[in-house]
Amino acid sequence: MKHHYWEAPIVIYLFLGGLGGGIMCLTAIMSLIVNPGTGSLFFVPMFFALAALAIGCFFLVFELGQPLVFWRVWTTATAIIKWGATLLVIAMFGDIFWLLGYLDVLPLDWGFLGAIASVFGGGTPVFATIAGIAGFGIMVYTGVMLSTLKAHSFWATPALPVLFTISALSTACAAIALSLGIFAEPTVALLAATEEIHEIIHVVDIILVCAEVTVLLIMILSFLGAGNVTQKAVARRWVVGKTAPLFWLGMIVCGLVLPFFLYVFGADSAASTVVAPVLVLCGGLLLRYLCVYSDERAEIPGENRYYNRTADPHAEFVEHWTYGENMY
């Protein structure tokens, strides 16, 4: 079946959702456990996380086709998207309250910013924890949402949520590396903490890139060798078909292997601190593009016979009828 189940807006939503959730999760771990007291360093990354989730929600609602009835997501008990929407709301409010607690780091002289920060500042550990847990759920959910669609056998695999979670954490590391420490007070302690967190983030991203390559190749090669007809067709297209250049050159080489070598051998150069994170972000977006557009499904018996008997969408009686009109 060639008709795409979802289009480009869902690609953007899955990428931004995983990115925002990953930033929140890593920020909670880094600022509360690894290096406590460094929350102000993550002000810009957390702002980017909030913006990513907000823009991702816009594209999700846009793709669903009926923006004004988005509230129905929470009224359908069996809808998997309900859990994703709930996690998005929790994460965004946790992020907003966390940001309010650090408003005093902004280079502005407005007196009320300090007052707001003092009100919310005491609860930043709680807000970071809430946003971090919900962010982790969002990362996993982006893969679960596709894997629950059993008719699309390429998506219906437990490996997909694992792959999307690893990719989301990797892209989050890249985004944090690019934006960490902006607006932070340039004290000796914070500068030292920034360097330490940068080193940790780079090491973590190296591990995540290796894990992502491993999981991705195992999933694709297992489909190619032992999958059903649909899985084999998609895997063959990725490996040797028309999307092979995007898969091998775009995602594997430029999105994963090249950043790995830049991280390892680039030391503290611009190649390691700027180029590699940008390539990781592009690779994460490309992964979701290839997955969303690999939505072939096996044909249901008698399906073609049904479609052959339906009316031509340009038939005269169809074009003259409007939705809700009773002509008889």
C-alpha cells in the first residue's frame, strides 16, 4: 500500500517531542544528581525544550486535521495519543515553572523578574523532577505511538521505542552541548561546572551514538533476513533501494559515524563542540523521516476489490455534495 499513513508534520513532531523530552530528562539528571546546584546553566536548553514541545504539539494538532476539537484526545479512553498528550502537558508546565525559578539569570534589569524567581526558585528541584520524568515518558512514547500500529509491520517492533529513546537522548545531548551555559553568571565555579558537564555530555553522546548504530543495524538486518514480506521490502529499500543513500550516507555516515569520530578525535575543537552536535541533530530528524515514510502494510484480503467499487472522487454527484447535507 503506497498511501502514507502520516506525513511530514508527524516527522517534525516526533523529532521535536523526543528532543524536548530528552533535554528535560538530562537536565533533571545533571542538575539534581550529577552536579547539583548548576540549574542556571540549563536555562537556555530548557527554554529550547519548551519551544520544541510547543512547536511539536502545533504540528501534531495540524496533522490530525481538526485543531478545534483537540480536547477529544482526553475523552477517548482507548486512544494511545491521550497518554502522549498528557505527558506533553505535564512536561511543559514543569518546564515553565522551572524556568520561572531561574528568571533572575536573564541579563535584564526588570525588578519583578527577581521577585518571580524568588517565588518559584524554591520549587525548581521539584519542577525539574516532574519535567524530567515526563520528558523520559515522551521519549519512549514517540516510539510506542508507531509500534502500536500493528497493521504496519515495520513499525510494530519493540526495537522502535528503544531506538527512538536512544536517538532522543543523543539529540538532547547535542542540543545541550550547543546551548549550555548561556546567560549563566561567569563565576569560576560555574565555568568549571560548565566544562565538566560538557565533557560528560560528550562522553554520553559517544556511547549513545554507538548504541544507536547497533540497535538500528540489528533491527534493519533482522528485518532483511527474517522479517515478513513487508518488513523485508522496507529493509531492502533502506539497504540497497532508493532510500539507501539517505540511510547509509545521510543517517549512518553523516548522522552517526562522522559525529563519533569528531567527538573522539576532535578534542575541544569546533568540529567536536559544534559540527558533531549539528550532525547528530540532522541524523535524528532523518531517522524519523525514514521511519514515518516506511509505513507500508500488507494488503487486507478483498481490499482492492472494495476500492475498485467505490465512486470516483471526481464524480459529479460527489463534487456537488457537501458534508452534512441531506439531499433526500
